Amino acid sequence: MKKSFILDKRPNDIGILWFDVPGEKVNKFSTAVMLELEETIQSLKEEKLNALLLMSRKENIFIAGADVSEIRDLTDPQQAYEAGRRGQDVFESFSQLPFPTISVINGACMGGGTELSLACDYRLATDAKATKIALPEVNLGILPAWGGCSRLPRLIGIQRALDIILTGRNLNAKRAWRNGLVDKIITAEWMEEQALAFAADVVAGKTHKLIERRAPSGAIAMMEKTAVGRNIIFSQAEKMVLKKSGGHYPAPLKALDVVRKGFGRPLREGFELEARALAELITSPISKNLVKIFFWTEEIKKETGVNRKVNIKPVNKAAVLGAGVMGGGIAQLFAAKGIDTRVKDINQEALAKAYQQASRVLKEKVKKRRLSKEAYREIMLRISGATDYSGFHNRDIVVEAIVEDLDIKKKVLAELESHVDRNTIIASNTSSLRIDAMAEALKNKKRFVGMHFFNPVHRMPLVEVVRGTHTSNPVVASVVALCKKAGKTPIVVNDGPGFLVNRLLLPYMVEAISLLEEGHPIQKLDAVMRTFGMPMGPLELFDEVGLDVAWKVAKILKESMADRMAESRLLEKMLADKRLGKKNGRGFYIYESKNKQVDPKAQEMVDVTSYMQLSDDQLTQRMIYPMINEAARCLEEKIVARPRDVDVGMIFGTGFAPFRGGLLNYADSEGLTKVVDTLAEFAEKFDTRFTPAAYLVELSKQPGRFYA
């Protein structure tokens, strides 16, 4: 059998330990690999070496971390504890080798890969774009338990370590060096030569100053030296975690507790705290749900969006019709990924808004040091604008992002078709209009597809790729590939009213208005849904989307969903009062500077027709269960192929509580019989709009779950 670890001896008794798991695209720590590493360490103790470099032969991957499938399969807390201790023991053994060890990070270095690097005496990182260093365990509902929570604070200080451990964020080489996590940045093209030269300097004793620069300095250093100062840092970190997570995610709080209790104590005591915390977290339903989401996203990365092999059209040149907030956002997204992008609108003033939107997003990244000024200029130069179709003839794709009006869209699409190459893909960023209805304006309907981005484009990870009746497989696959190139998570949905996400959101948001009219206050309804785990309440969401936009979408969807929507004129009244939501500072809330508060006048505009006293659980069911009901209809109508796509769409398109595993995973945890019975009870008590869908009733009987 081929080995994962190969020792390569070089002059001056410097060794390179190459890590290359056979038959895998990435290096990851499975049980078998950890056993081999343990054996390798024992044999290394017998070698006469002056220094050892740890390097990877994988392209753009150093070490991806632990094998997540083994994390998924761990259900026994004692086994989880033992797995944590085994990993700690192996890495501690590596740290005790009788010669200096140097981790040479080129590409992704995640989780266990970062923890093994922390067990080394020195760390180098290449300047490659793919080089990213992180401890992302909290995103899987666990914590760094192979020494990460114990070693990192001792290496770079508490505050900087907590920022890495509690957020799971990636650091590029520059940010890692700035934080003291790596000792030197080397050139990717000359990685081996420069790593060997660094090792020679280590052997010659020329690197002692590197160790000094890792520790924090200034006021932070003074705070970390005292118990009072450390308590302030831990207290502030806890507030940050609770604000960000709403207290729904125990992993960052547990990691914080481990760092707090372990810092300043012997390393072995910190390891024990880590392993105990791992055993508690890894077997929890929250961790299992987050791991499930991880595997879903990994599956989507490998899928083409179609069920047969087709030729995928690479997109190097794009165009965007419409220079509004969405158009500018899409242009920025494409340009940031190296795609030359042409924007068209009716006049120069409109075009300027696209540049401003792109510039605003990029400048924020420059401000946060996630983008250099040079890179900012390069990206902006990839965006050009025009008030005619000049430069459109050779585009690989054109994305239409104009006003949400079917007649206007059809007119513009018909006009566009005569100005582009016959192989150009034409996509619409519509959020609610039927793809088939728009396709009527085109001669070649096969090249037309929906590409529904969510606002704001640079933040929202989901794109709905909408297949019309005539859309070809190569076009679908090409747009799915483009979404991935742009760093988005695509789901393929068939054409239908509201597609998937907006169709599911509408019953939720409309039901919130019904509850308002039954006497429940604005802040109460929003608070209940935030407590449930939504990033914002339904009425906050109205303001975020824009009351005008929500009203237009509701009007369109009402044509096909009238039997599932309660009647209300509240949105019309609010629009008549010039309440558009966050964008003009007035909606259900008043927005002043960064603060917001419920507008008493908005509450007064609600016509309370009856007074209901519902518990928080009943309020949650009134808003969430109709979404489950509608999702069942979407599956029955083949809007999406599988429950996974519903849950990925809701999590990445709306922020639906990830710790619950998505809408349908949550429905399974509730029990479909309970959902059906509750909906039937609501239908009898409130309105027939709650009537359980036939498919949901059938599913509740056999097999009784969405995920059979």
C-alpha cells in the first residue's frame, strides 16, 4: 500500500516530510492516516535530522483537517472524548521531536491541519491565493480539540486567538503573518527552495526574533497579563458570541470556556478540557445538523445541475442589463472573479450607480484589509459601461436585471437577442416572473435561463438557477458552473410562481401580517422568530426587502396562491404612506443612523380584526408550518428534485436557522404527523389556507419523514 507520509532527506540533514494521502484530492486526517502519522513520528525519532519541513504534495491543499465523515458518525460521547485525546497525543508527540519542525503551508490549511502546524516550532505560508488558514470547527458545531484551543492563545495571545477560534474565519498569508500565526511568507513558485533556506537559518540559529514577534504588544498585551484584563477580554468575547449567535450555537461558548479555564494552566490540562468539550458537542443534534449542511454543500460542489454529461461553456466575458443595486452587485461579483463585465442602462447617470455599488462593496473589503488597493483598481477596471449594446456581441452570458415588469422585460429581451452572438447565454435575475413567460420574447428559447441572485449580492450565498420548459441542459450546467466560479451555492429549480425561496417565504410573511391583525405587536412577532433562530423577524424582513418589492411579489404570486394567502390591505396602506422600509428609513420600523425601533404609527395602521392570545409555540407554528406545507407542494410539483434543495435554499437564501438543519429537517424533527394535525386544527379554527397539502398528508403516513 502507498503511504501518506514520505520522508525526503536533503543536504545538511534537513528532512521534508511529504503529506500526500493516496487516491484523495485533499489531505485529511482519517483514523488510518492518524495511525500512520503516529508510526511515522516514532520512526522520525530515530532519524538524524537537523530540521524537518512538513509539506503537502496536493495542489492548493495543505491539510483540509479531520475527515468530516468520521465526525458525522461519532454518536458516543466516550468515543468522541477518546478521539480527541488520540489526536492531541499524536500532535503532542510531533511537537516533541528532537529537532526543529517547520510547517510549510501552501493552499488550504483547515482545522486539524492548523492544529498540527501549531504543534510545529515554526510556520511558513506561501503567497498563493489558495493559501487560507483557519480553525473552522465552530461551523460544524464543535471546537478545535486537537490542541487548537490550548496552543493558539499561548502562541499569539488570547484576543487574537479568540477572534480565530470563535468565528472560524479564514486568514490569508498576510493576515496570518500579521496576527503572528505564521513566521514568514514565502513565494509559492519557489516554495521548496525558500523553505529549505529557512530551515537552514533555523539550524544556524538565525530565527530567534521570529518567536518574539508572535506575542501581542501594547495595551492588549498589558490586559492579557492581568486577571482583570483577561476577564474583560473574555466578557467582551462572550457578548460578541451571544449577539452573533443568539445563544443558539453552544460551540463558540464552549470554546470560549475552554480557553478561559485552560489559559495559564499546564498544556495537558487544556487538552483535557478540549476533549471533554468535544465529547459533549460532537454528539449533539446541532452538530449533526451543521455537519449535514456541510455534506450538502460538498455534494453541490460536485454536481453540474443536470443528470447527464454535457459541454459546459466557460464564462470569461459577461454583460449585465440594468445598473441598479442588483445590476451593480452582479457586475462587481463577476469582475471580482476575473470576468470582464459590460453594464448597460439608459443613461450615464444610471450607469454611475452600478460603478458606485461595485465600488462601495470593494472599498469595504479594502477597509477591512481583505483586499489591496491594487486589487480594488484591477477589479473596477474589469467593469465597463454603455448606453447601447456596443461590446455585447462577444459576451458569453448576459444577465438581465431590470425592473420587475413582464412586458418591459420581454421588450428588452427581444431587443437584446439581435445584439448578441447565437451562442450567448441569456439569463434573467427575476425574483418572481415566470421564465417561460419571458422566453416567449426570444427566438432561441433554449439559451434562456433564470439566474436569481439574492440581495445583497455580495453577501447572500444562494443563486436559484431556474430551468424553463425550453432551457437546454448545457445552459443549465454552464450557469451552475458560473455560480460556483463566483463563489455562490447554486440550486437548480424548475420554473413556477416565485420559484422556490420566494414561494416559501410568502406564506411566512403574509401570516405575520395576519397575526398583526389578530392583535400581536410587531416586536413580539419578530422577537419570537429571532428566538426560533431566524436572522430577523418577518416584519423586519419586509423592511429589509422593501415593502414595495414585497407587495409586487405578493401581487404576482397571489394569482397562483390566493387560496393560501390571507387578505390584507396593510401593505397598500403603508405604501400610500410612503413607507418603503429600510431603504427610505420608514416601514414597520424607523431607521435612524444605525439604530432602529418599532414605529408606533405603523402599529396604529394595523386594523385589528380580532384579539388572539397565542403562545410563542403557536405563533411559531402559525408562521413556520405554512412554509413546510408549501415546501411539500414544491416537491410534489417537482419545482426541486429533493428535500435537500429546499433546505439548502432556505438556509442560504433566507438564513433559516442552520442549527435546525433547514426547514424540512426541522419538520422531520417536529414529526410530520404533528405538523399535519396542527395545520388541520388551524384550518378549522382560523382559515382553510392552513389545509394540509395532500402530499404532506401522504408523506406523514408513509414513510413519515421528508428524509426517509
